[in-house]
Amino acid sequence: MTRDDWGKMQDGICESVGENNYANWIKPLAFAGIEDDIAHFVAPSAFIGSFVSQNFGDVILSRIAKVSGGVRRLHFNVSKGDAAPIVAAETKRLAERPATPVNDTVRSAPLDKRFTFDTFVVGKPNELAHAAARRVAEGGPVTFNPLFLYGGVGLGKTHLMHAISWELKARSPDLNVLYLSAEQFMYRFVQALRERRMMDFKEIFRSVDVLMVDDVQFIAGKDSTQEEFFHTFNALVDQNKQIIISADRAPDEIKDLENRIRSRLQSGLVVDLHPTDYELRLGILQSKVEAQQAQYPGLEIESGVLEFLAHRISTNVRVLEGALTRLFAFASLIGKPINMDLTQDCLADVLRASERKISIDEIQRKVAEHYNIRLSDILGPRRVRTFARPRQVAMYLCKQLTSRSLPEIGRRFGGRDHTTVMHGVRRIEELKLQDSQIAEDLEMLRRALEG
Ligand code: ADP
Ligand code: MG
């Protein structure tokens, strides 16, 4: 086998090990020749030699064996002169050994194709987090380290991290970006301990350009993982490598986290994703509808449905998204457009589960406060406009923001009939379109109640 032959194998090897691994580990090797059953290589460092031998030895051997059948072993010499092989990768019989999995330690967790900046809808609650993520994704000099993103479940932390990763890779394909969850970090750490490969583990983590660890609250209380994480973290910060961390709460709210880690985490930029508001939810729904309609062309969605969903399913975007997916699948199955009836039907369980915590009491109190009248005036019998209108507004909001039935709402408004409630709700629906003052009142009250 010649150097030329080695050159011709490169594409195939690259395909087997992946581009990143190829660039990091295989490309730096020089083929030195074959002696008996040994293929000799020169590696830039002992570490690279041993890493290749452990992780890609089989891939290389099987390729070489196709050209030079007799080769059974690989030797790696370090380039700085002396010829003594520092590592010998020995393969007894190729067929008996299972293919070596591409090294788990170095591989980034898979990234979701849909989680890009393009598909991320920006609104008030997430604009800061989004701007910070964008900034980091530009690459360039590290200005804040780490970037710490936190917020409740389903608010877009993972989405933003994947988006950063995609963007960085698009801008600089050679950048070594490692994304993984804190759980995966721990798993790989434990595996390295078990396999006595801590040196590799350390070297690999310390050789990344950008490290992203998702859901870092997971390592709270796991002492040795924390310890290792802390060292990795420090090593990277010292080298001015960007670190991006996410958690479901602020650093000082994560229990069982060592203080030195906590303060390290706080030392960069800490930004939170706030719970979604109505506008953001509506925006997200609108953008997801486009994606759904690409999948189910021609499927109509009646106006009002998205607004209803944005009202009723609050905070968690994942649930919102799931609701929409189900709605489209269901509607296409029965061949009907998506209207309110179908929505209520199809999503009964979701709507029940995300039932607003807003109570009728609360609405009545807020409305009384807003119009500067007494609660007893809202509940009482008087029909003068100054009381009747706020009462209708309160009824309307109860219908909108709670899942109470009309008769039930009626009962809670001084024992009124459900037709009275229905009339009140209709009246406000009309007024909302004609009277901008009413529309504004409703909007303010809704915000106050939801906030
Ligand atoms: P987290 O990691 O904070 O729990 P994810 O990033 O997994 O949440 O988001 C949950 C789902 O909601 C994902 O499908 C994500 O694409 C979607 N999502 C969250 N926020 C947004 C947003 N602002 N725009 C578009 N999609 C979003
Ligand atoms: Mg997540």
C-alpha cells in the first residue's frame, strides 16, 4: 500500500467517522508505510495517536485490509523524531470484533433541524434571551462567558441553543461546537471513569471551541459530576472559549449546587425567558400554522381558533404546538376545516389540563377595581349603566378566561340566569368592535388578570 492508496481512502473514512472526527483526528495523520502486518502512521501527538487507535482503529484497519490484506495492526509514532511506536492498536481478527462506535465522548447530541433562528418567534418575553443568543451565534470575540439562559419548561431554551449551534456551524464549519444535556455530560463522565479513559474525556472536553450544556440543574446534588463540570468549565473559560448553559431556574435558585459553580455561572450574562404572553403565543401559532399547512395543503383554519388557543393554552409552547399538530391531523382525517367546535372537541383534554387558574372572584374584583365601583355593585341587582356595563365586561371575561359554563357564571353573578350572561357576553362582543374604549378596557383587564 502506498501514500496514494491512503489518500484515496480518505473520503470513505471521513464518511464512516463523520466530518468533525475526520478533521480532528484522521486528517492530521501521515501514513508512513507497511512493515510485515503493521501499518505505521505518524501522529502529531501521543494523545491523537492513542485516541485514533482506540476509536477509529477498526475503521482504518478494515479500509487498509481491503488494499493490503495482511495488515493486522496499526502503529502510531509521534512526529518529533524517534521511531518507537507509542501506541499499538491491535486487531486480532477483524470479523470477530464489533465495529467500534464512533466515539461517544466527542460527539455532539443530535440537533433538531427545526430549531433555528428562522423558526424562533420573538416577542417581549424572550427578546433579551434571543438577542443574547444571536450575539453568541455571531462568533467573534467572547464578550460574556458563560451565557446562562433560564426559564420554565417549553419556553424555548433548547430551541435557542440548537439555533446557536446551527448558526455557528453555518458561519464556521470547522468550529468544534459541542452541545449536550447535563445528563449526557454526566453519562459520558461516568462512562469515562468506568472505562478508565478520564484523560481522553478531559482532553476532548477541553479541546472544544464552544460548549453548550442544556438543563444544567440536572447535575445539582451529583457531586463528582459537578466537580468535573467545574474543571471543564474553568479550563474552557481560561482559554476564552464560549460556554452556553441553560437551566429551568436562575443559578441562585438551583439547590445543591456548589457555591463556586453557582458564582461561576453567574459571572457571565444571565438572561431569562419569561412566560409567554398572549401576543407571543399567537405569533408562534401563526408561524406554526404555516408549517402545518405545508403538510396538509388546503386545510382551512377558521378565524378565531388561533386566538382562542393563544388565550386558553398559556405558558408552555410545547403544549401549544402539540395542540396544533393534533388539530391538523384530526381535521385532515375527518376532512373538515378547523373551526371552534372541532377545536373544543379535539382538544378537550388539553384545554381542561391547561385550565386557567383565573377565578371568577378574581375577575369580578379586578373589574370592580378598574371601573372604580364596589364588588357588591357588580353582583347586585341594579341595572344602571355604570354598574351594568362593568358587570357585562366581567361576565365576558369569565367566559373568555375561565372554562366555567354560562349557568355557572350566572350563579356567581348574584344568581342570574344563563341567558342574561349570554346576552351580556354578546353585548360586549359587539361593543368591542365599535367602542375603542371598551376594547382597551378589556385588553388592560385581560393583561392584568393574566399577568
Ligand atoms: P425548553 O428547552 O425551554 O423546555 P424548547 O426549546 O424545547 O423548550 O421548546 C419547546 C417547543 O416550543 C419547541 O418545539 C420549540 O420549537 C417551541 N418554541 C418555544 N419557543 C418558541 C418560539 N419563541 N418560537 C417558536 N417556537 C418556539
Ligand atoms: Mg429543553
